[in-house]
Amino acid sequence: MFAKNRNLLILSFSLIVVMLGFGMVIPIFPFYIDKLGAGGSALGLLVATAALTELIFGPVWAVCPIGQAVSRS
């Protein structure tokens, strides 16, 4: 029982770190995109592409044998 809770705690902490990192980068994107000479539509496309990729490949990774092997270990 403790091992399951420990794994869930580690997974939750990892997710928090990833989301904090993503949340800290998003406010900087407009300045970076502007410096590259692109507009607001490029920023929207960049963020939408990241979300769409996660939406498509999240379920694929969950049923993929490699994803299942990683989640079991």
C-alpha cells in the first residue's frame, strides 16, 4: 500500500514540476517570438501545436507496449 502511495506522490511531484516549467516559459514566449520576427499567430500556433500533440499522442502512449512497460517499472 505504501509503495503505491509513494509512486503516486513521485508522479504528482513530477507533474507539478513539468507544469511549473511550462507555466514559466509561456509568459516569455511572446518576447521570444517577437525577437524572431514572428507575430501573435505564430505564438498561438506554437501553443496549439503543443496541446494538440499531447491530445493525440497521450492516449497512443498509454496503449503502446513501450508506454505500458515504462509505466509498470
